[in-house]
Amino acid sequence: GQQLNQSPQSMFIQEGEDVSMNCTSSSIFNTWLWYKQEPGEGPVLLIALYKAGELTSNGRLTAQFGITRKDSFLNISASIPSDVGIYFCAGLTTSGTYKYIFGTGTRLKVLA
Amino acid sequence: EPEVTQTPSHQVTQMGQEVILRCVPISNHLYFYWYRQILGQKVEFLVSFYNNEISEKSEIFDDQFSVERPDGSNFTLKIRSTKLEDSAMYFCASSVSTEAFFGQGTRLTVV
């Protein structure tokens, strides 16, 4: 089946540092989404990407849709303590039906 | 801001019992989903629902699972005879097209 692998699995950073994480797939997706999940809560949509090569920002977050359509990365600049959480990429399949395949997640911890 | 709401937030049930998890999707959305997340693991697709029928389901979504949209607002997931391994967070999501919004989840504990 389709799999999305995220790296790194986890990261500990100092407040103020920039963060970069990525997501790779064995399959092509036409839409990539990035979600953040905090403990005990549902995933919250951060950024959606619709075109290969697209670079999109949302505040301190920047995400890119890879040219091959098999990868995406997410950058967080100047991290703050509330950035703590698990970041998931998700690829949207639209071959007949809509289905979101989630990545394995990157757990981010920010040290003040 | 519109949001997906799920009830209950936590349900404890005996093995073999039936449970119904409830969701109210965002009102103008057309596509509805159920996902589950076993503690510490990734978010797994269960089923998608569009135009009053199942669009796609995963291998996890076997005969013990069913979904229903009984009226214009609710979307339910039923597990007929719960097993210990059904213990997980269950998330409902809805979308107009490409951007899915998730609820806060129902934590199901089967004992």
C-alpha cells in the first residue's frame, strides 16, 4: 500500500532555532497537506499544497511540494515553545475517491 | 469558526459490546471520513463517505464496522462487537474537496 515516511522521527531543538522536516512517498500525490497534533487532540491543518514545486507560507511555517510529487518538506522558523507537537504530512489520493494517507509523523520538542 | 465536533470525548466499553461514535461535520462539507490512531502511532484511514454511501474503506474496516449519516448533520461510526485491539483514538473529518478538517477525537477504551 501507499506509505509516507517522515524524517526525522523526533527532534529536540532550542527555542528560536529553525526546524526542517520532510516527507517522502513511494507514490505520487496531487495534493499534500501538513497537520499538527497536540496531545489528546485531533490533527489541525497547517498548510495545503496543490502544485508540484509550489512553495507556501503560513506565518512562520513554509512548506514545499516536491517536483517529483513524491515528497514535501515543512520548515518552521524561529521556533517557540507552543510549536511542540507531532507534525504529520498527508497525501490526498483522488483516484476515484478522496482518501488522505498520513505519514509516520515527526515529534517536535522545543526547549525554552 | 466552523469545526467538526465529536461525542463522547472518552468511552469505556466492555469487550463484545457495541459502541457508536458520533460526529457532526462542518455543515457545508460533502466528504466525511473516519480515522483511528492507536496510542503513539500514525493516523490510519478507516472509511470515506460521500453522497450517502461509502466511497472507500480500508482493510481495518471489516464487517464489525459500519457508518451512517442518519440525518442531515450527524455522521456515526458503529463497532458491533468491540475487541481489545479496537482501543484507540477515533477521529472524524470532513471536507468540501481537498482540505480535511478533523474533530477532537473520541478515545475508545475496550476492557
